[in-house]
Amino acid sequence: MSGDERRLHVLRAIVQDYVRTSEPVGSKALLERHQLGVSAATVRNDMSQLEEEGLIAAPHTSAGRVPTDAGYRVFVDRLATMKPMTRAERRAIEEFLAGAVDLDDVVGRSVRLLASLTNQVAVMQYPSLTRSTVRHIELVSVGGSRVMVVLIVNTGRVEQRVVDVGRDMTDQAGEQVLQDVRAMLNAEATGQPLPDVPALLHSAMDRMTPDNQAVAAAVVDSLGDALLAQTEERVVLAGTANLARVVTDFPRSIGPVLEALEEHVVLLKLMSSMSGFLDEDSVAVSIGAENPYEGLRSTSVVATTYGSAGGMGVIGPTRMDYPTTMASVRAVAHYVSEILDS
């Protein structure tokens, strides 16, 4: 084993011990707990080198060492594999999420489950309509000239609007108009990105009869309104109380972290920035000062994508069990994707 490999082994042992015990780690403890295969003098020299490289540091009140943000970064980047989940854990995740009845239930169950698995704060971004595609558009007469427009997208999200189309839709002629307009909408929109749909439908209306055009115009306008109304996306949190267990991990105060968690715009930008460049099944980790938001610079964020239009992850102290947390985030996202794509 080369010197660099041995020092990486020592760093890994320091991270693992500090995450488990929350106590600074000394050379004697390392030798007692880990099969390092070298002398105490060699371990002390390696720790000295790691400290010079800024990967570990000595708290003022202890002779032991703790990982720095840079040390955690090296540890995460050198992870060979994430900690595998047991078959029982995977089955429990699948069964818990499979009981969801709609998108809101999927999101609520997912954040609660992720918070429970990781003992961190779980964050989940609702699927973005602007990055979704149309699965189906349904039109339902609800009396007189009023029609319910139901937009179903590929992420399972459902938007409903009731629109006045300006003519009675309850007679046989009205039913035929609804049938024709419904067929046109789905022929043009199914599988298309939502931002492109209004223009496609307006273009298609030119090929319709005047009676159908008037109804289609009202319906298409309502679909445009539904899309505009969802430009402000939503996030859902669970497990904020978990921070109370690790309050000593925040050197100044937990206050800035709690304030940042209340700023949903901050969380949306964070999820988007971290998940925007991820490949399927990959997980991003942002550690300490790497976070662009001041209130979160004493935390680590582990995030991934689910489906084709959403991000999810956890926020907790930098003293985090990274392999287990990363595996949990990826596993929950995988099952959520399966549910929404089915």
C-alpha cells in the first residue's frame, strides 16, 4: 500500500469513527478500532500530513482530530460503493410507497420515509410541469356551458379547471363537440412537453369547424392558465425535528439552518442546481462551504432526481453517514420513479 493509499485509509477511518461517535479521533483509538497494519508513529505521521493538507483539524479542546469539509469531500469522492440496502429495507420502501393513492400522497410518503431512513431533513420537489409531458387531456361536461378540463401529465400530476365554453354542452350536439375537441387535443398534445402544448393546440384549431373552434379556444386558454399557475414550484419537507438530535454539530447556531429551510425558494434552487446535471441513478453531494446559501454552510446536502421532472434529497450536518444516506436517497428516488412512470 502506497503512502497516499494508507493516508486515505486513515482518513476514511477518522470519518467513520467521528460520524459514529461525534468525538474527535486520536491515533490510539484508530489503532484500537481499525486494522491499519502500521505502527502508532506511522499513524501519527499520516494524521499530521492529513492535517497539513487541510483534510482533518484539531478542535481547541481535544488532542483528537475531526474531518474538515475538504476531508469529507475526499471521503465522498473516493467512495467505491454506496452502502447496499438489505432486501428487507428495499421491500419495506416498495410496500410503503406502493400504498400511495395520488401524487400528493406519493410526495408525502416519500419525504416521511426518507427522513425516517436517514434521520435527516428530507426535501422533495414536486414534479415540474415545465419539464413534464402530456399523458392525457379529458373533457367532462358539468352542466350547461361549463366543462371540466383535466390535464394528466407523465409524472402523475393532475390539474383541473372548470371553464365556460359559451354554449350548452349537455345536448347531443354538445357531446359530439366535446368528443371532437377531446380527440384533437390528445392527438396533438399527448407525449409533448407542456410548454410547447399551447402553441401546438392553437395551430391545430385552424383546422377545426367554427363551432368546435370556439369550444377548443376556451379549453386551450384554460390549459395555458394551468401551466402559468404552476410556474412557482413546490417543495415538501419532513424530519426537521431530527436536527434537534444533532444541535451540537452546528458550531454557531441551528437558527440559520432553520431559517434557510423555511425559504422554499432557496430549497427549490438548491434541488434544481444539484439535480440538473445528474444522470439517472447518480447522487450529488454538496458539503459545508460548497453550499451557495449562507444558512446551509454548516450542512451537507445529498440530492438526486426522480422520474424526469423532480428532485429530492436530505439536508443534515456535515457529520453524516454518507454511504447510507446516499443509498437511501437513491433507493427512494428509484421507487418513486417506478410509481410515477407506471
